[in-house]
Amino acid sequence: MSPNYKIVLEYDGTHFYGWELQHNKRTVRGELEQALQKIFGERPKIYVASRTDSGVHALNQLANFKVGKSMDVNELRNALNGNLPHDIYIKSVEQVDADFNARYAPKRKIYLYRLLPGRSPLRRLYVWEYYKKGFDFYKVRDVATVFVGRYNFRNFAYKDEGICEVYRVEVTQVGDEIHFEIEGNRFLYKMVRMMVGSLVWVNEGKLTVDNIKNMLANKTDRKGFTAPPQGLYLKEVIS
């Protein structure tokens, strides 16, 4: 039976067109498959917990693959890191049961979004540089709790819909940045970015708490605003 390996990886999404394979585009999955081809002489299919978009980063992405021969997990980790580009790093490798699939394993996912009320040339690829004056941290923090619960988040997703349960939305000040940490059982396409963008619209007076409540209750077709990708990180996958 082909061994099944679970990996946890970190990557800088700046120069990737997301996770999933795309013709003539640089992707995280594509780089991993090339590295595995060099190591094992085969290109296995890789299953992942969350397919990140172009420009989105990951601190602890979860994936797995099956190959035709076994290798010591520490040797495999070193071999992968030796064959991967500098913007992907394998943090751990574990051999798991044959039926483990990273796509279906997660019970919860945690996303982090970093917003900088200002500019930073050194951080511009890793935060949303928010130039407008007057960010009301306490107002945004209080409104963020409205998202906690079980809803059809179709008004906070791009060409997608479905029931998701959000367990917490925490808004904190970390140095000169505003951090949004969102934990839920599942997320729709661009849902986290639309939640954050909509909270920023509340700050600007373009949305109210009642607007968001109506959007969550699907009493309107109004869509949330999508925050830019570079501030988003897949922080943790809990399986």
C-alpha cells in the first residue's frame, strides 16, 4: 500500500497565482509536485485543506499525498525543503493512515488578516495599506461580533454560497497594525476578505450594523466589499 504523508507548510503567496494548478502559472501545488517528482520520480496528486488565492499567504497549511515508496519523515522533510523555492517551507512531515485526506480533515480553520492604517514599503506585500484617515478601532471591533454564528454567507462570498459557522472574530491592535482573526468550521471563496472589507466599510460609513445583519439573514442581495489579498494568512488548520 502506498504510504500517505501529511505535511504542514508555510509559504509567501506574493509570487504565486494561488494554490491550485493553472496553465503556465506559478502555483504552490505546482512547485510541490515538481519537488516530489525530483524526489520520487513520480508526480502524486496533492490534497489540501484550503486552496488559497493569488497573493494570499499561509502560516500552517495542511496537505497530504500518496507515493509509491516510503521514506523516513525527517529525510523527506529535508529533501522537500532542499528542492523547493525559498518562498515555500515544509514545517513537518508525518506518515498517516491511508484514508486521511487533508481536504476533508479540518474541523476548524483560523485566518488572520493584517491591516496597516498607513504605509510601509517593507510590509506592503504582507498587509493592507489603508490610507484613509480616522480608523475607529473600537467601532470595528464591536461590529465584528455580528458575524459570529451559523449563516448562509452568500453575500460575503464570490460566486458561491453555503452554510458556515463562525466561532469567533477578534479584532486587536498589534503595534501599528489592526489584526482580524476569524475562526470557523468552513469558509466560502473570498469570504474572509469580504468580511474584513465589509468591516472597513462600516468604519467608512458605507455599511451599518443593520446592513450586515440583513446581509447575513439574506434579506438583501447586497454584497460585501472584498479586501485585497496580501493581508490574508491561513493561520491554522485544526483537524
